[in-house]
Amino acid sequence: MDLILELLEKDNKIEGLFKQGIGSNISGSGMNIMVDKPFETGQIIHSKFYLSKIPLIFMDIFGEVVHSTKVDERGQTLYSLGIKFLDLSVNDQEKIIASVFQKQRGVLRKRKS
């Protein structure tokens, strides 16, 4: 919430506003991402991403950090964030679930081959 309020204030620059993360898991209620900077539990993030479903579906979602874990990966310090989606519409939730099921079906087909 503090970040949203800071964004609304005039003449205020926020360092590191645009950060990128790598998604490692997603569900209809939240996601897990890897980032290179720490976040505090309770922080609100604004995420924009495409679902790997054909056709590509753009998602623009606010979420709350529910856990943050420091991870050492290949000599680099990263942070695994658990994000709970906020105000996600039922339609967007269904799009995410459909994308997850499509991906899971693809994995199952590859295992059978």
C-alpha cells in the first residue's frame, strides 16, 4: 500500500521501480517468482505478464507478498516471493487456471510419448 501511495504523490521518484522477476509457479490465487532484490512480507506489487497459453493473454495484477525466502542459486543471491493476488476478477482467475491446465496436459502428453 505504501508503494501505491508513493506513486500517487507528486514529484516523487522511487528507486528501482521497474523490476523483473522469473515466474516459477502460478495458480488461481497467487504465484511464486524469483527476484534479485528482497521484498518485505505485506508489500504490494504490481505485476504484468503474459500467460503461456495460445493465444497469449496479458495479465495486469496487484498482489501482496506473503513470504520471501533468500535463495543462493549458482553463486547468485535471489529471493523467492510468494504472491497472493488481490482483487483478481473471476474471469482472470479462470484464464489463469485454464492456462495451468493447458500446460499440465502438455506435460502429461510428453510423458506418455
